[in-house]
Amino acid sequence: MSTLTAALKTERGRHVAAAMLFTGLSASFLFCGYEFIRSGAESIFISEFGAKAKPYAMVCVPFMMGLLIYLYGRLLSVFGGARAMAGSMLFSIAVFVGSFFALKTGFKAVAFFLYVFKESYIVIISEQYWSFVNSTLKDEEGKVFNGPVAGFGALGSMIGGYLLNRYVVSLHTEPFILLCALVMAPAALLFWLAYEKAGEPKPKVDEAGGKKGHLHLSILKENRTVLYIALIIFATQVVATLMDLNFARLVQDALPDKDLRTAYLGSFWMKVNIFSFSMQFLLTPILLRHISIRGIQAAIPAVHLVACALLLINPQLGVAALAFLLFKGMDYSIFRASKETLYIPFSYDTRYRAKQVADAFTYRFSKGFTAAVLSAVSAVAVIPVALYASAGFLFSGVWMVLSFPLTAKRDKVTGNWPE
């Protein structure tokens, strides 16, 4: 089953394709809403606190992540994957509605909380999509469907970015917080239908009800593949944070007006998602079929090595935007699609619990850690512009080195070296 056409010729393939279609459509709504809150919350935050305060907010994100992931683990133990997903989405909707009205009443401090929350909720919920996908698909099916599922998410992001860029100046930034909550409702319904179509994945008896822990952290020690995924995620997000902070600084300098800045950010993220969407539907399925996971995982940081070198030579907004666009576009597409295939053979707790820690928590912890280091340095000295690109170059190299043990041959069930 190497192509979508071949998959649709079998009964299982058609059944799986329907579940993945619902999942993809749900992701479109989710990420459409995320575009509204991502650019909107960031622009509001910059208006209230300035770009220089962004590292302090990033430091708070791991604490928010830890709390939300623990609560998700408890929900998963009691109610299972589908209801835990529904609870996560309904809670997020309530937070955005409450934040909108708090801002309307003049409670501006909520801008800080909103930034921290928007950095947290999307990673936790998006990992729930991949937990479901990895639990539903077989290895060869993952190579067929992972790209299109992520591509639907990119399509939603493209639409969200376009709508934000087109209407934010006339509608203003704050209403898009409420619109984010609105479009999450069909996202939850469609994801529920995907679970109904494919059936809810069930843990083995020894993992049922969170018997080995609501987070089952020991998997990170027991499964070398998951450990290396966590290490690589840490390295990738150091690079991402450096690019993000440098980009935010340059955007603030170039665009002091809040609504114009939101429009620029909406346009930027729309371009990111056009690139990601093109990768998902045109290149990712081909690359996954014809290039090894090792080749893909090593080539991605090589691209960022070049981008960071160019940014070091010419530290301008256009170059920073291009470097950040390449990172995010590839992160959302080929990096994610290829990495997720590594999870497919593993246990329920690995896919649903440890994955939240290895992927989601490490993703934001790395950003918070990097921001904390930069904040400490900036407290005693002025950070030179070249530091962002230089450190990004260094950690892209670390990322490339880690890609080789990540993709070494191991037992497909335990993720460890074969006996």
C-alpha cells in the first residue's frame, strides 16, 4: 500500500481513509483558529508589554504545559482518548471566550496569560491528533496518510492567515480571539466523528486506566527512540526560539502599529502555511516513499544550517522572515510527517502519554529554557544581533548529529537496541 490510490482499493484502506478525512478536516478548523489566536495574541502582547518581555512569557510556558499535560493525563486515564480530546477543546474554547471579554473590560494583564496559554494549548491538542493517527494507521499507511492529514491542517492555517490578513484592520485584533473559539467547535465535532469511524484505540490491560502513571514517564528511559525524539525536539526548538525572538524584534522595529503588525504577521503565517501545504500534498508523500527516514531527518537541519549562515551574514527582516518561514514550513510538514511514523509500532501509553512529554512538553520547555537563558544574559549585557544566528547554527548542527542515533535500527516494539 504505497499510494493513496492503492489504499482506496481495499476495504480497510477506504475505512482508514474516511477516518483520516474527518481528522484532516478537524485539523483544518483547529489550525484556522490557531492562526487567529497566534498572531492576535502576539500582537496584543507586544502592545501591552513589548517584544523585550516575550522571553519572560516563554519562561512561563513550560509551567502551563506541565499543568495542562498532567490534567490531560488524568482525563485520559478516566475517560479515554476521545473524551479527553473533547474536554481539552471545550476547556480551550472557554479560555478564549473568557479572555476576549476580559480584554474588552480593560483587564489588559490577561494579554500575558493569553500568550502563555496559546503557546500551550495548540501543542497539546495537536499531539492528540497524532496519537490518534499513530494508533489507527499501520506503518505503510502512515507513509500514505501522514502527509495529507498534516496538509489539511496547513490548509486551515492558510485560510486563517488569509482571513486575518484581509479583515483584521477593519475588524481589529481582539474579535479574532472569539473567532478562534468559534471555529474550534466544528474541529471538536469532526474529530469525534473520526474516533467514531475508526474506533477508540484501547490500551493493554497493564496500561489501562493509567496503571503505569498518568504520564508514564519511565518510557523515556525505557524507549531509546522516544528519548532521542525528545532530545531532537529540544534542539529544534532552541533553533525555533532564536529565530522567533529575532524575527519578533525586527517586526516590532519595522511595524509599530498594532493592527498593521497583526496584518503583517497574518500574511507571514499564511506564506508559511502555503509552503507547508505544498510540501504536504506534493513532496512529503513522495519523499516518504523514496527517501529513508534517516535521510529526511538529517537533511532538514542541513537546510537550517544554511539559513542561519545567511542570517549571520545579512541580519535583515527579509532574511529573518525567510529563515523562520523555512523552519516553520518544514517543521509542520516533512519533519512532523516523517517523525510520526516512528511512533506507530509502540504501545498505547507511548503514543498517548509519553508522546505528550517527549513532543509537546519538550517542545515548549526548550523554548522556555532558551528564553530564560537569553533573559539572564540580557539582564547583564546587550545581546548582539549575531548571537541569534550563531546559536541557531550551532544547535542546527547538534540536531543533525542527533538524527543519526534517532534513526538507528532498533526493536520496533520496544524502541531499543536489538538483543
